[in-house]
Amino acid sequence: MDKFISRYYTIGSIGVQRRMTEMPMEIKSVDEFLEKMKYAQKIIVVRRMPKYIKIKARTKRRLYTIKLQDEKLAEKILNQAKVEVVEY
């Protein structure tokens, strides 16, 4: 068996290849999330969880997420957003 793992995956029978960079990435640092949020095309807020608030930032290449327990910090981050904010 080959030890080489491809960074591409094939779609359907026509053999179209896409990179595997489309998986979401969870960020633990607020400062790092604010840096990534500068390049976001859309911000999504999920408030269903009772213990935390999940904020997602969709960039051109990837979806970044962060979980925050502090509601005031989440509002502060959302006020800095320069793009559309969608709440679910």
C-alpha cells in the first residue's frame, strides 16, 4: 500500500479534482479570528447552544469558526464585522 496521501480528491466519474482545503477550521484565539475576519465574505452566528456562541467566518478559501462563552465578547467581535452578518 502506498504511504503517499493525496491532497486532492476526485469528484464523480469525470475525474475532476479539488483540493482538500475546503474543510472548516476552528480557531481558539480571538485575535487570530479577528485577523481572518478581515477577509470574510460573510459572517454567520449560531446561537442555539446554551453554553457558548459559535461564530463562523466564510472566506474565499475556507470556513473559520470560533466558540465563545462570553456574550459581550461575541457582540464586540460582531460589531467589528464589515460584511453581512446572518443569525441562525
